[in-house]
Amino acid sequence: MQNKNLYKIRITSAIIIFIIAVIGMLGIFYPLNLFDIQFLPVLQRVLNNFSITPLLILIALILLTLIFGRIYCSLICPLGILQEIIGFIKNKTSDSVHKNYPLKYFLAAFVWGIFIGGSSLVIRYIDPYTIFGSAISKTTAGLILVGLIILAVFFKDRIFCTNFCPVGTILGLISKISFNKIYISDVCVSCGQCEKNCPAACINSKEKTVDNETCIKCLKCLEICPKNGIKYGKIPPKALKFDIKRRQLIIASTALALFGIMAKAGLELKEKITEKIKDVILPPGAENKEKFLNKCLNCNLCIENCPNKIIKKADNEYPAVHIDYSKSFCKFDCNECSKICPSGAIKRINKKEKQQTRIAMAMINEEKCDKCGRCIEACPKHAIIKENGMISLNAAKCIGCGACKNICTAIEIFPIKEQKLI
């Protein structure tokens, strides 16, 4: 009964977390910083905007995996939980055990290398959190990728998690030395129910082995076993096996070499990718287009949570989110994008800092200006004044929020090279 309770507790918790993730990404309600505990964004914050909080969260995620195995994949990752929901609808598992393909180590070395080198432009297309967020915000790439992953569930269950996901590969390696593992006890009668119903296809009931590297700790096998022959916990010493083969050493050394090469490539990509990209207006806290482009994961959480809907999706001219003032402006007393960004691409700044951050620059077209003075009333920084019947802009005060442009067609807002506090 205890095993069955573990499964029910895990699945209930996962569904609650999934609902919170969806409503948070849709901008409906954001009850807690759930996205601050997603693996890639928190690692991004540690590397790029170091502070003690993300470091502690990252350590906590690693400790969680060391203690419980890859429970992250079935409890915290929204894309992983979505695949489990699709699995319920499908109600049939694959008939064969998935191989632990060496390709996943090279794929992980490739994307993590470029990421550590300083660019997130590659990993954002395979990271589960980013893919899920992009799909929720209805971007073409996100919808296509989630569609392909869902399609894969119908044929190979959680093969994305076991053989493609770069986060899963890292957590899987940690899981190999985790304190608690799934294992088959002596009371097992080899009925094959656990193997047949395992979404990660990591159980071999005939040989009575479990690949805990690919096991996502969904705990379904505990629920399904009629004899309580499959256990979750510390493996008895006699059942432990530790055997490093020559093939594994070759794969590991090759993957490490590839990682080093791609880290160097990531550094070069970081420096060169923005040369041909136009200047754009970025959310307050983004600093500049080069840094932001290489940090932004395109999860689009800021888009959905922007009250004035001025933050737009990546496009051909700038492959990351950016501001568009064509229909509205940046609210003076709002810092939602700063609070919501999980990766640190948009720095955490309070409202006072935001109100002093120049993100663009306004310019008055005197030929079009009819001297109505409405822009003076609209400017929250009192940067626009009227003297001797003439409207003028005090550039030292302007933060480029777009409030004046929103009310007057004689004003244009232009991007700046670097955001600054004024």
C-alpha cells in the first residue's frame, strides 16, 4: 500500500504543478515563482547574473536528484508532465525497451557546450521548459516541437526524455549515483507488468534490471506490480553493480572533447551572432541586444505577463523577444517582465530602478508637431516641456517608455545601444 501511495502522491503533485505552470505562462495567475526552479533557467541565472538565491536553487535541484533520482522529470518539468498526460490518453505503452543511445551524450555535449560558451541560441530549441513555454505562447517553433514530442509519445512513450533532452541527460548521469533507486526484489515473479507499463522503457523484467539513468521516477511500476516485487529506495548491497566498460570510457571522453570544442564555438557565436541584427528596443533590465540575445531562452513568459502587451515574439529581424510600441507603451509603474523572467535575461530590477532605466529615446518631429501639449501630460518623467509656444524634449530625463508616442504621431522612439540608469 505504501508503494501505491507514493505513486498517487507524485501524480497528484505533478498535476498541480502542471496547472500552475500553464496558468502562469498564460499570464492568468502567477501564484509562485515556479519557473525559478526550472533547471536551465536557474543555471542561466547562476552563470550570467550570479546571486546566492539561484545558486542555492541549483544546488537543491542537484541534491533532489542525488537523493530521489530523476524525480525532476516527472514532478517539476511541465513538458515531462504533459507527456505523462498524453500517455494517460494513449493508454498503451511501447512493446520494447528503449536503448540508452550514445547519441544523447553527444547531443548534450553539443548544446551544453555552446550554452556554456555563452550562447543560448541552440539549447532553447531542445530544452523542455523553453519548448513548453514557446508552445503555450503559440510560437510556430514551439508548437511544432511539442507536436513532434507528443507524436513520439504515441510510438515510443518518453523517448524524448530518455534519449534527447539535454537536461534529462545531465540529471540521468547524476541519477546513476542517487541514494534512492528503482530495483527489482527477490519476490518478483517476472510477470512483465512493470516493463510493459514503464513509460521510460527502462525495465527488463526477464533479467530483473532497471536502468536508473533513464528512469524518470514516475513510480508507475510501484503501482502496477501485483506482488510488490519492485521497490523504490536504497538498493541492497548484493544488488549493486558498478562496471565501467571500455566503450563507456570512449563515449565519455569523446563527449567531453566535443563539449570543449562547442564551448569555444559558443564563445565565437556569442561574439559574432549579433553583428547583422538590427537594433531593437528591449525590456527594461535587458541591458543590450548582444547580451540579451545570448541569454534569452524565448520561453515567452514575459510576453504573456506584460499588461500592455508590448513585448513581441522573436522574428526574422531579431531572434529574441523585444518591445513594439505600435499599439501601446511601457507602463511607468510596471516591472512584471523583470519579476517573471526566470533566466536572468531581463535582470531583476524593482520599480524605482525600472523608472530610472533608459530603454530607448524619444524624438519630436517638429514638422508634424501641432503644439497640442498632450505629450507633456503623458510623459511620466516630465521630460517634455512647452516654452514660448514650442514643445521640446529634455533628453537627460527621457527613459523611452513610449507613453508620448502612444498619444502623438509626431513622436518617434528609437533604440539605444545600452540601457542606462539616469
